[in-house]
Amino acid sequence: SSGINAESQYTHKIIHLESKVPAFIRKLAPSGYLTVHEQSWNAHPYSLTSFRNDFMKDNFNMRITTINKPGRANTDPNENVHNLSLPKLAKRVIDKIDIVNDKVDSRDYNQKFDPSVYDHGRLSRDWEVSADPVMTSYKLFEIEFKWTGLQNVIESTLIKSVRRVLLNFFRQLYCTHHLWKDLDLGEIRKKESQVKDALNQLRTCERARGTVVS
């Protein structure tokens, strides 16, 4: 991806999915199948995140390529911000995420992360035309899952789950921006380290949390 280079911030996460997937997948999955490695390269305004699984190897490939641009979203079907080839562009489906008006799963709703009631800058239903300044995050989600009989089900489930995660993430990001918008890079890195330690402790000592796929 253009913009990703040797100076990009690299992170590697190991994601344990045993408690996050439907029961039928847990029953079918061999040992090691439900552990996913997430690798990310971040060089704002660009980022690239890839996911792999040691059991599936080349039969599983998922990538999220992000370009952040100032201004309102361009949903013109001819817009090609990711410079896709014509065959890929023909297959692309545009799905706009609206952090105010999109329906939030009842399991996920938290008033603290509702932009329409956020005390430090609540957004109205027409925020896309009234808010200023605005930045749009263009995310290209590509997935390939090769497993006869499960391919369509898994790909569809992953697509829906990623949308749900992104909607919740950007709602939370907006509703906490008063906590991080004035931090310098050193302070951000310190907080990242603290979050990493806290998550490791939660994973080993408490019941799993987060988004459960259904």
C-alpha cells in the first residue's frame, strides 16, 4: 500500500477467538484454528492490517487497507481512492458507516459512547453536512477463505462482524476524543503499553469480553 514504509509503526497481536465464534464453528475447528495473528503497519494517514491463521495458511487471507482523508465521504461509485484494478473495482461494494444514524446492536449500545448525547460535542442526525471539521476513513476490506462448504458462510459472517466492530470502534473513538486529542506521541505510546498490559491481565484472569460473532 502506498504510504506504508520502513518508518511505519508495526504491531503484532494474537487474537483468541474460542469464546467469540458460533458454537458450530467451535465444534468443527481443529486445534489452533481459532487463533489469529493480526499484523498492522500504521503511517497516518495510511494503515494496513492483515490477518492470518497458522492452520489455514494460504487458504485464509484478510486485509484491511485504510486511507484517511480530510473532508466528507465521497460515495461516487466511480471513486477509486484505493487505486483498485478494474476487475477489483467491478466487484467492490461500498458500505458507508454512519456513527450517529446506523442502528447499533442492542448488545453493544452504551450511552457513554453515543455521539448524539456526547457532552464534549454531540452530533445531530444531520452531522454529515453540519459538522466541521470532518475526516473520512476509507477502508478496503478484502477476504478470502478457502474451505469447501464453509467458504460463503464464513466470509459473510466475517464481513458482518467487521462492520459491527468498526461501527462500535468509531463511536467509541469519537466519544473519547476529549481524552486523547491533546496527547503527544510519547504519551500515546505510554497509554498503548498500559492498555496492552491491562488486556493481557483480563485475558488470563477474567472472563473474555468484546464482540461475540453470531
